[in-house]
Amino acid sequence: MNCWGTRFLALLLGWGVVVFAQEVSAACQVEASTGEGETGRPLLKKLTSSCTLAEREAHAVDSAAILEALEKGQPVELAGVIVRGDLSFDRLPVQTFKTNPGLTSEQQKSLNQVSEQELRLVRGALTISDSVVQGTVRHQSAQGTLQFEGPVDFHGTTFAGGVDLSRARFQETVELSGAAFQKEAFFVQGQFTQSLVCRETKFGPHARFHRSTFYGSVDCAGALFDGLAEFLEVTFEQHALFERVRFGSGTGFSGSRFAQRASFYEAIFSRDTFFGFAVFEGPSSFSGAQFLGRADFSDADFRQPDDLAKARFDQPPLLMRTKRAVQDQPGTGLNSPMGQYAVTVGLLFLAAVLVAYALKRK
């Protein structure tokens, strides 16, 4: 074989090696463990992003296997999978409720109120990330508490069915960033001991956090609440960040308490919004926020200076009996919506007078 033929063969072999390596790297990679055998070993299944839908279907995880692992106290680590069936935490056995010496008296009182008779435990960490949960996720006990003792990580996961984790207590961080709730997402009377992270999360037709308590920080920057968003009578013990959040329907924070910083910087409230009887103990920010519907701050209590004047109100905000730490309120001043409205009306009136005067001169 001559020199050129040898070079061509070498190039051809090299190209074949490269193509084979690319195909191998693009193939579906699966890491799995049943969790059986060694104590505390997790139920694990992770699929790489290169896996096709057919491959994910072939490696789908049944919800019964998840509940079985949780009942045994095993951690669950799922990534890039499809979860089939309803995940009903009511199937977990009822535990004897015991006092936790690590809780403050206020925390213990709150827990007692939502856990008078039943207590179900999820002892291990629960991770279902970048996945699709086809069924519902439920805790429907009307008189008990579902307690997650480890962290809960649902980041990037799509929930095709409804999610109702009402009366749940989360002892560690809850991660929902990038998740999508296509139906309702209920966390009524939830107890969040550590932080809740819901950055860029998409909530569907109805999100409810009614009477929940957040002992840690809340960061929902960039989230989308496409339907009703209910944060009624909610307690935020640490900072609450709703920066650049889009509230697509009715929104309620009435009766809620913000103990630390509350930020709604550049948030968009598409429809009627209610902050009636809300208490802002720390600094609050509404700079750049847009209220496209009615904004009701009646009986709200701002105990530190706010910047409501820097928000945009398509309708004059309702500030009946509102307590504020500064004199410059949206109801007064040239920089307020009402002030700007008055200036506009005055200018229009002046222009009409000038036109009438000009016509009379003719």
C-alpha cells in the first residue's frame, strides 16, 4: 500500500473511533439500585438526559416501590425517570406522636395543632428530580401530619397530576426550582422548618399555602403562578423573596405576617391582589412591581419604610386604614398614582380651556 493509501486508512479508522465514542457518550446511561441488602441503602435510579422517551418508559418506576422504600426508612434518589401510579402518603403507617425537644414552644404548638391524632413519617431524603410524575401526589388525612425528616428535592420535575401535601411538616430544605405543577399544588397548613426554594417554578391553575408557616427563608424568584395564588394567613419568619414573579390570576396575601424582609421587586400582578390585614415587620420592597388589577392594602401594617410609590398601579390602590412608617403614600404626593392621575386630569382641563379660548378668539 502506498503512502497516500496508508494515510487514508488511518484517517478512516480515526473517524470511526470518533463516531463510535460519540455514539457511546450519547447512549442512555442508567444507574440503579433496588435499595435491598445494606441498611440505609437508597432506592436509586438515575437516567441521563440522552435517554429517549421509550427508554425512560422502559425504566419507569412504580409509585408502590417508592412508598415501600419510604416505609422502610430508605432514602429515594430518582433522576430523569417516569413515575407511574399515584403516590399516596396515606398508605404509610401511622406513628406515635412524640414531643420533639429540639423545637421551640411556638413550633411545638403549631405542630400540635395539625397533628392531634395521626403522624406519618418519611425518614429518608426524598429526591425526584428532572422527572415526570404521571399520577397524583397526596396526603389526604384531615387530622394528621405527614413529616419529612430529610430534605425534599423535586427540582425540574413535572407533576402531571394534582399535588396535595397539606398538613405536611418539612424538617429540611424543600427544593422546587424549575418544577412544573400542571394541576393544583396544595400545601395548606404546611410547616417549613428550613428554607423553601422555588425559583422559576411553574404553578398551574391553583396554588394554596393557606395558613402555612415558613420558619426558614422563601425564595421564589422568577416563579410563575398561572392560576389562583393563595398565601392567606401565612407566616414568614425569615426573608420572603417573590422578585420578578408573575401572578397570572387572583392573588391573596391577606392576613399574612412578614417578620423579615419581603421583596416583590418587579413582580407582576395580572389581576386583583389582596394584602388586607398583612403585617410587614421588616423592610418591604415593591419597586418596579406592576399591579394590573385592583390592589387592596386595606388595614395592612407597614412597620418599616416601604417603596409602594415606586410600583405601577393601573388602578389607584386601596389604602383604607393602612398603617405606614412614612408619610409619602401612594394616596398622596405627585409621585404617587393618585398624584399622577390628578396632574393628568389637570393638564387635560387646562388644554381644554386653552382650546376653548382659542376658538372664542376666532
